[in-house]
Amino acid sequence: MINSHIYDYGMASPFIISYQDSDPQRVERSDVIEIFPVQIGSYIFTHEHKTCLKQLCFDIIDKYKNNREYSYQNDNGYLTHYFDPIISNNSSLLDYPGFETFNSWIKRCSIDYINNILGRNCGDIIITQCWINDCSKGGSQPSHNHMNSLISGTYFVNFIPEIHAPLKFNKPTMMGKPYLELERNNTTCSNDSYVSIQTYEGILLLWESHIGHGYDSNNTDKRISISFNVIPETLPGIYGFKLIKN
């Protein structure tokens, strides 16, 4: 059985484009139908746990800021990762004492996002990598995506809206898009190539890992976030299999 959403034209009210009602060739647009949306999940961590987690992240940054076994700087020197998978030898931030509640919470959020927002059948999940990002004033991160992952997430530990750079998502490239472009006369969700989501401390954003994301120049120090990648523990189907994290 194929599941599909049926659009009911009887629900739409006509939109008159012509300026004169007497126009015999007036154009009546019944509606604009948005299909195949990109869905970003947003979740709120409780205030009590948010405060404790924030202090724990500041303590880790202070402890490991000069330790190259646990911290890694981007080429521009403005962005430092802690427990980054590039240098952490498969050790995850979630193995650090004090992250037990956060670990359990982001797992529950991820399962909700996969099952109830993406509409996919997923039991348990594995968080394959998790790390802290500390961006200074003037720092940025080019658009990128995460391979070998189903969904990815960023939790905002220390974030001042309108001052710290918001996370920016790139519009996914659609197969079969015609290679014919016209100049834009205004910006709409159809022709915009990216969207910035303004958030605040204690918010977790989840998205499908193939979606490009990054942020522009940051306006002040201590833009601190936690990022992670998620895969399902079991891939179902006749050729399915179960994954076990080392």
C-alpha cells in the first residue's frame, strides 16, 4: 500500500491575480501547494538540567583548551572543537561524567524526530559522535553535511540571540531541477538558497544529515554548542542488520 497525502482543492479559496474583476481573462490562483518540505525538529531542555550542563561545558573547555588530545582548532583559529571525532580516538563527549541525563534526553528526542516527524520506523539509536564547539568573535563555519549518519543535531549551550551567529541551512539540491535560472524579483521559500534559524540557549535542533548547514561571522566570543550524529541501531528489512558500537 502506498501512503500519500491527498490535496483537497475544495479547501482553497481563489486568489485573484488580475486587478480588474471585469477582466475576461483574469487569472485565479486557487492556492500554493508546498510539497516535500524539509523538516527541522526543535526541542527544549529543562531549565534545571540546562544550567548544570552549561557549567559542565565551561569546565571542560577550561580544562582542555590547551590539551591537543581533546581539543582541535579549525584553520582560522576561531573555532575549537572538544572531543571532536577527528582527534578523540573514538571517545565521545557523552562518556564524560555528568552527561548521562543529556545523553538519555537527546536519544529520546532523536527517536521522536525519526518516528514522528520523518515518519520512519526506528527502535533504538546509536549516537556515533558527540563534541563541543566553541566559536570566538569573527569565527564562522562553512556549509557542510555529515556522512555516515541518518540525522544530526546541535544543542545550544551558550547562545545570545541577535549576537551569536544563527545556524544556517542550505536548500537541498533537487533531482531534475532545470538548469535554467531567472533573476529574482523577490525572495520566497521557493527561490531562497538558505534559511537561518534564530534560536536560544537550551534548544536542540535535529535534521537529516545530508542537509548542508553552517553559520556566518560570529559577533562575540563563547558561541558554545554541542553537536552529534545519530544512526539507527537496527536497519530493518530482509537484508537488515544490527549495529553494535565499539
